[in-house]
Amino acid sequence: MNKAFRASGLRSSTSSEPAGYFGIMSQQVKQIAVTCGGFSGEAEISRKSAAMVVKHMDHSRFMPTLVHIEPDGWFAEPEPGQRHPMDAGAFTWTDGEGVVHGFDAVFEMVHGTPGEDGRLSAYFELLGMPYTASSPRTLAIGHHKAWTTALLSSMGLPVAPSRIFHRDVLDRLEEIAPELAADFGFPCFVKACESGSSIGVTRVEHASEFQAAFEAGFEASEAVMVEGFLDGREFTCGVIPSSPGGAPRFLPVTEIITDNAFFDYAAKYEGKSREVTPADLDAAMTRRIQALSVQVYQDLDCRGMARVDFINHNGTPHIVEVNTVPGFSEMSVIPQQAREVGLSPTELISLLIDDALARG
């Protein structure tokens, strides 16, 4: 079959045959759009994640095409260096011979906006296109740190104390700085609400640092939160489907060890951290973190893969962040965790695509 499905602006026909865990859902090779890029500071990480997906995808079952979502337009890259404008109305692209190419499903790898905030998923919902990420509602909540924390807190789950602020706070920051210091103490964190990879996140050690921290946060987001400091070891746990369309299953717990002030961008993506998988934890704490991860996944109605970050504060694992479109580069945590339970990147990618197709 050709590199890309030769369609007339519609997805290729698919079989309705049921699939096993890694079963073939149909004998026809599926055309998979792997989205990458986006409009945030995580665009480059997104491209690395997408390249990993393309590299490890089972090409006997799926034929991937990179789809770049960029501020200056959407482009299909069926081969390295080729760029064809996408028809955003139908999510198709046309080659030099005038042939229109469509897709069977989308593997979403746009971290940040417009992927992780739910905008792309809403678009695919309208098209009726299967995709590997969570619903638009779940993504929108998960992408907003303050909303996620407030919702989890309302469910009785352990989180750090926090408050949300908008840009008008800059006009009265000097006035309320003593109040913030009294409420949260030092150190504390000022975080951009709608950014990932610790972009716009500042550890604050003194009231005099609030001004610069808030300004950095507002450069990355329209809302900023102040969050209390949690002292303890950092852990993260991935959750994936147990089978296509099946119940969620937890992965092994990973400990994040870094000499940086916190698990920031450099620690995540520039090799300034060490991940230990499985984490050196007793069985009871491991089970607790894994159970909490699945509970968060279910309570937020996540789909596909997700990752829940924790700090074990005073013997209780507190939820720090929920990553609904987690990194999938060669350095990323979820591929490490999957390998520990015998899932290769290729098998995990196949599972996630089959799950998207099973959910329709």
C-alpha cells in the first residue's frame, strides 16, 4: 500500500472486527496522523515526542504522517523535509499529484496549547476522528493547574494549599505580599496555571521575589497560582489502558531525583535529573501511589496515557500535577515505566492507537 492512504478527503474504511490486546483491528494498514508542535514553549519537546512515536510505530499495521500544528499553519510531513499544507476543514492534505490523503486516527503529541488544553481534541470530536488523548473537558481541566488542584481537593485527595490570581494582582502585589507570606510561608511556588514542563514556575524564597515570579508566570499564562511548599521525595506514576477500550492499569512508580530547586524544565529535558524505575519504596507506599494514580485518572475521566506526579510530604503522597499528554521522547518517564512491565515502545504505541480506535 502507498505511504499515505489515497482518499477523497475522508478517512479510509476500517473493519469493525474486535481486537485483542495487541490484535489486528483490521487487515488494512491504518493511516495515523502524529500531531506535534503547538503554540507554547513546549513545541520542541512535542516534536521530539512525535519523532519517537513515528520511529517506534509498528509500520506493518500503521503508517504515520507527522502533522505540524504551527502558529503559521498546519502542515503534513509524510517524509522528512516534505511539507504539504493541511486542509483544516477536513484534516486532509493533497500531494503534488493532486491526490488527497486522509487519516484513520490521530496520535496526539502536542504538549501545551492547542493539544493539551483540549482544543485539538474538540476539533477531532467534531470530525468524528479517533484520537489517543482524553476528552476536551478533561484536557482543559488537566491543563489548568489551579482548576486541577481545586477539583482534586474537593474530592478529598491530598494536594498542596493554593490560590489563583489574575493580572490585576500585579497592581496590588506589594500590598498583599505579607498576606501571601503568612498564608504560604517560604519557600513557596508561583506557577503559571496553563503551561507545562515547569515553564513559568518560580520557587520563591522571600516576599521580595513575588513580583518577578508573578511577572514570569503571566508571561506563560493568563492566570497564576501560589502553591504551598511540599517537602519530600518526588515520584511519578503512569496510567495506560489495560487493553483497547479496557480499564486503566498503573505502571511502576518512578522516583525523580534532581539537584535543581525543583523538577524544572532543565531537570525534565536537559538531563539534570535522574529517574529511578521502579522507585526504591516499600510495597505499601508503592501501592498507595499507584492506587491514587488510577483514582485520579478515573476521577478526571482520562483516556489514553496519563502521568500523575507526587511529592511524599510527611508520609502522605500529595498530587502535584496531572499530565494528560505526557512526554514520549527517548528520555521520557512513561516509556521507561512501560519497559519495566515488558511493554516496548512499539507495543505501547499500538495499544494506545487500538484504544483510540476501539473508543471510536
